[in-house]
Amino acid sequence: MTPEELVDILKKHHHFVAGRFNLGQRATLKNARLRGLKLPKIVLQGAILAGADLSHCILTGADLSFADLFCADLSFADLRGANLTRADLRGAVLHGVKLQGANLSEADLRAGTMIDANETRGDVVDLTGANLDDAILEDAKLKKARMAGTSIKNANLTRVGMDEVDLTGADLTGANLSSAQLKNANMTGANLTNANLDQARVQGANLQGALLAGVDLTLANLTDTKVSIGTARLAVDVQRALREHALWIDSNGGEGARADLSGHNLSREDLRNVYLSGANMKDCDLSGSDLSDSTLELVDFANANLEGVNFRRSVMRGASLKGAKMKACILTYADLSPIELTGPSGKKTGQIRKTDLSGADLERADLFRTLLQDVNLEGANLVGTILEPKKKDQITEYDKAFGTEEDAKSADTEE
């Protein structure tokens, strides 16, 4: 297509949009190669651009509302302030696109595939690394979109459909996610500081390592969600370490960094559902903290103060608890069985790491129904260790505070 032909198409489309049908005609630019063109404030409302190559184009302030951009390539395009209301962006390539302040209300960004004689294009919408700061995405459809590392600060995501979306490491600071659909979304390490999640449906989502400072989750649907709500009250440096660690685990070491919290004072903290596999927690003070339902595989707790810690139902396979102070800690239903190590590629190596409790002080620890297969207990203090449900006169105020199911039953039935 020559520049003259393109100008003629755009002029006719301008008349078409203005209602001058005798002079105008809808722009049909399906599969057009328009890479790198500078078209700021261009009016392409309702234009047919399916499969078009618009990569690296300057489209700031453009009107692309109702446009057919099915499987179009908009990678690294500048769409700041553009109007994409109700645009069909299914299967579009949006990697690295700039969408600050753009309006994508009711836009369709779900998966889509275009098959022609030469190639197959599209699939899931890729917004990896894109910038959507201050964008309007009300009622937009983003199911299964790739948005890892995307900046979406202060964006309006009210009622957005983001089921199964990948938001790993995304920055959603101050975003409005009220009534958003985020079922089974991966939000590992996402920054949700001061985000609004009122009435959001987040069931089954992964929020491990997410920054939640200033977030109220009381009105969100968190059924089966992997989230450690209590971490929002931790010191900022600790929250950031947990975020980087979650990204490190999720990427098998490719992103983020291993958490080194050795020597930290984290006593009496709410750390339920925390995600710390492989972290360095040597000499850490966690006394009186709640780490129930946590993932703590291969954590180094050597010489840590774990007195009175609630590890109920936590997975601690292969952890090092050598010399740890664990008096009166709760390990009910915890898994301390061996674990098979994996290599950098994620493949199993055949090497087995046993949980190490050698030299640990487990006096009065609750080990009822704890998985202790092949655990190293050499030199451990097991005086008063509980291996069966407690009787009514054995239940302490600490037990009542954690409300263990077996203790409650004992208290109700014991005469």
C-alpha cells in the first residue's frame, strides 16, 4: 500500500465517521503493514484493522473505539490517551505497549487466533511489560491475558474480567479492582499497595508474596485463595523480601531473589499461608507467631527461636530445624517428610533431603498426626512431646487462642 492510498482510505473513513456516507467509506485495513507510522489523534473509530501490523506506531490520543483489532500487532505502540472503548482486541499483540490514560472500557482482550494462508497469529493477549497506568478498563474482558510485570498503577479496573490472568510481579498500586473477576489469577509478587478490592472475586487466585499494604480484603471473595493477609503489617523491607522471594520461587530462580531474613525479629506475627520455601531464617525470632498452612519446604530454621509457633498443616519437607528452640510449638498435621530436590530447570535430581530436627528442643511440642517420616531427631529434646489428642486438663490458654480442632473436641467430650 502506497502512502497516497493510505491517505485516501483515512480521508474516506473520516467522512464515514462524520456520517457523510456519499463521500465516505469505512476503512478496511485488514492485515495492512503500518509498522512505525506516526498517526497521533487519528480517527479510526470502527475501522477494520484485524491482523494489521501497528507495532511501534505513534497513536497517542487516537480514536480506535469500536475498532476491529482482532489479532493486530500493537507491540511497543504508543497509545497513551487513546480511546479503545469496546474495541475488539482479542488475540492482539500488546507486548510493551504504552496505554497510560487510555480508555479500554468494555474492550475485549480475550484469546483469539487468526489463521490465513501464510501463518497462524494471535492466541492469548500479551500485555507483558506494558504500561496501563491511569487507564480505564471498566468491564473489559482480559481472561487469560499475559500481564506479568505490567504497570497498572491507579487504573480503573472496575468489574474487569481477569479470570486466569497472569499478573506475576505486576504493579497495581492504587488500582480500583472493585467487583473485578480474578478467579484463578496468578498474582504472585504483585504490588497491590492501596488497591481497592471491594467485592472482587479472587477465589483460587495466587497472591503469594503480594504487597498488600493498605488493602482491605474483608469484602473480597477469597475462597481457596493463596494469600498471607498478615504480611501487610510487616516492616516494608520484610514485605519486599517476601515479594522478591515469591517471584524467585515462581520463576525457579529466574527473577526476584531468595529471602534472607536471618536474625530478624518476627515474633508474634500473623504469617498464616506465608510462602517461604528455600528461605534463610537462621537465628530468626518467630516465637509466638502463627505460620499455619504455610509452605516452608527447605527453609533453613537453624538455631531459630520457634517457641510456641503454630505450624499447623504447614508443609516443611526438607527443612533444617537443627538446634531450633521449639518448646510448645504446634506441628499438628504438619508435613516434615523428605523431599526430592530439583535442579535449575525444575527437573527432579533424584537427591533426597530429609527434615533435620537434630538438637532441636521440642519439649511439650504438639506432634499429633505430624508426618515425621525419616526425620533426623538425633539429640532432640522430646520431653513431654504430645503424640495424641490432649485431654481437657492439658489444654492451655495458648491452645485455646489457636483453636485446634482436636483440642476443642477434647474439651467438649472429656468428663
